[in-house]
Amino acid sequence: MTTTIQLDRQEQLLSTIRTIGDSISEHAARHDADGTFVTEAFEHLAAAGLLAAGVPEELGGGGATIRELTEVQRQLAHYCGSTALASAMHQHVVAFTAWRFRRGLPGAEATLRRVAQEGIVLVSTGGGDFTHPNGEAVKVDGGYEVSGRKQFASQSPVGTVMSTMFAFDDAEQGRRVLNMAVPLAAAGVQVLDNWDALGMRGTGSGDIVLDRVFVPDERVLANRPYGVIDPPLQVIITIAMPIITGVYLGVAEAAYDAAVAIAMTKADDPLVQRQVGLMAHRLRIARWALDRALDEIGDDPTPSMDSVAVVLAAKREVVLAGAEVVSLAIDVAGGAAFRKGSTIERSYRDIRAAGFHPLTPERTLLHAGRLALGLPADEF
């Protein structure tokens, strides 16, 4: 149940977004056109304390829940999809680290304090790595040497520490996945400026190349089976997916708002009325799906493949609804939406990134079907 304290905190967070939103929006079109990182937006987020929103209050942060972070990223996307998506990658790592902190797991408290006190930005490579990470780890004295190329490393231009994974061949356990924290300033780490994509062009999601980077044993956060959605990864998915999904819901809502504003000049047209109605219908159901998923997982999820299925189902609904809504928004707005730089045109491209986050819409159905049929659903 949502408490009064949570409602007050959420309204405070959203009020902060509204305060800085126009300043963030001011630079969105330029960064989209140039394919450059949304530097000014991250400065605003940091100054407003929003990058520490998910840090527990006792460690100096805002204590925001998964639901609250999801709503923050959703509303932020109304102003700039790239800013919302890039910062969502930081937010979900912070939220998972807070989950680890509540269980007394090593390294969590120190990382969260650095987020709150030093303003460090956490970079996630989980979407590109998932169950089959790019790169290899080799055991050496005191830790591991890791090498590989990480793709889709959002907000890496301002990142401090990378939450990442490497494959490791263990003599006793076989092929494994090691979750690690790697400073981007470490010797052998190179952050590339090579992000040039259809949409989400301001996210700074370039590649990171690692060449024999030393990672001490204490920075290895998990040792997991290779190729499997195991319990720790189940929790990561359950926390990350709603926060990321909220971004794409916000992108679609921004396109809808822009289209409706234009549609007011032709509101007597029955076709326009139907198209706006369909957009409103699809967005309402998508919001219900995401809200219901958040209800089911709660503020402190436990490992559960059913919870994974719940958040993936919500993401799939938002992915499909979002694509339909932004397409309809172009139809409703007409030529104004076809021009480069319009909110609708940018949303039309940004929403295309939604389906790439694992699992894809089709694999989501496969996962759900295997669960329903009582078949193994952990190998993806």
C-alpha cells in the first residue's frame, strides 16, 4: 500500500522534475541532431539531487522506491527521452544496490554513499550482456584480468563506475558469469565516442573497450551460472525493467500531448477524434499494465521468475502501445510532425529503442509460454 510519506516524496520528486524540465528540454533537440551527450541535463539532475533519489535516506539519499523512480523517469521523458533513458540506467543500478544494501551485501553501502556524497554516476552494461556477456575474465593473483567490448553503455561520457559482467571458465564449476564493478578511470579502460543511432541519440551510449583490466576480488559482486536467468538476475530484471519502461511510456505520452495540441485546430474531424481516442486508449492500458506490475513486485522484490514475467509483460505492452501511439501522433499532427526536430518526430525515433531491452517482445511471449507450460524458462 502506498503511504502518505511515499505520496509526499513522489510529489516532491515530480515537482523537482517540473522545475528543471524546461531547462532540460531546451537542449534536447540540439543533442538529438548532433548525436551528442545531454551534458546540461545531467548537470541539472545532479544539482537537484535526483541522481541520488534511490539512495536510502540513512545514507544521504532520497529513499525513492522502484515505483517512485519509475514515475520520475516517465515524467523526465516528457522533456527529453535521451536524458530519461540515460539516467534510468544509473537509477536502476542504484535501486539494485539499495536492494543489496538492505541485505547487508558487500560493497553496497560504500557505493551508495559515494552516489549521495560524491555524485558518482553508475554505468550499466546489463542490457548488452544479460546472460551471455561480452568479454572474458582470467584469474590472476588477487583478482581477475578482464577484456572485452561493452556496447550500449549509456551515459558513459560522465560515468564513474561500470556495473558489468564477464564470462569466466572455472575449473570446478564450468562456464560462469562474474558481476563486477569496474572504474572507468582504471588502466586499460577506453570509453569510445561512437554512438550514432536512429533514436535516443543524446544518451552517450558508446562502446567501452577493456584490455586486460585488473579487477580485485572485492569488486566481484556475484558469481553466477552462464546463460541462465538465475535468482540475482531475476531481481535485477524485476527492478530495472519498470524504471526503463517508464521512460518509454513517457516518450509516447509526450508525442500524444504534442499531437493533441495540434489536433485542437481540427477537433471537428471524426477521423481525428477516432485517432486521438485510440491513442488515449492505448496509453491508458499501457499505464495500467505498468502500474499493475509495480503493485505485484512491491518495493523490495525477491527472486521470482513470475515477477520477471510480470515486468516483461508490462514492458511488452508499453513497447507495442508506444510504437502505435507515436505513429498515430504523426498521422494526427500531419506535416508539422514530419519535420526534423519536432517532439513527435524525435519520439517516433526514440520509441524504436524500447524493443531492444531484453527480453524483446517476441521472446517475452516465449518466456511466458514456457512458464505457463511448466517448461524451464531460465535459459535466454
